[in-house]
Amino acid sequence: MSIPTTGWSNKGGTADRACVCGTWKQHWINISENTWPASCSAEKCSSAATLGAHVINPAVDGERIVPFCDSCNKLSDTFTLKGSVSVPSANKSKTCEKKA
Ligand SMILES: [Zn+2]
Ligand SMILES: [Zn+2]
């Protein structure tokens, strides 16, 4: 399944969630197996990526994590992601806390 870059929005109310990775930034690094990008994953945003944001898309199963800056994490409209970004699942029971 290919992941679209358009039509994403922030999933609110996730600030108190945690997983074994410690932070959602670390979760993104662990699950995507990529190095943390210098800039935010939102298209046309060049701010530093500081956190792993929970995002959703009607065309994609489940919640995903993307590297975002603080201001993009507060966007209430839909946004477009940079095409190169990995969007690993935020579902810890299917990723970092998966039972063997
Ligand atoms: Zn995790
Ligand atoms: Zn941004």
C-alpha cells in the first residue's frame, strides 16, 4: 500500500501517551530505522523537527508518527507531508511493544 502525502491531519489529545521507546521521536527513529531529519516533515516547512507527532489520514490505516516542529504539531487544518518522509505506525502493540 502506498502512503499518500496529502490529506494528513494531527491527532489531538495524544500528549499523555507513551511507549517503551520513551519519546515518540525515539519511536519514529526505532520503527522507521531512519536518522532523525533536520527539518519538519510538513511540506514547505523548514523549521527544526523537535517531536514525533501523531497524525492520521483517511486513506491510511491507523495513527502514524512523523517528525514535526512545534507549530506544525498544532495545525488544525489538513497538511501535506514531504514525499521522502517515513510514517511508521503509532500502534505500539504492532511495533515497539509487539509480543513475540
Ligand atoms: Zn515505541
Ligand atoms: Zn513544521
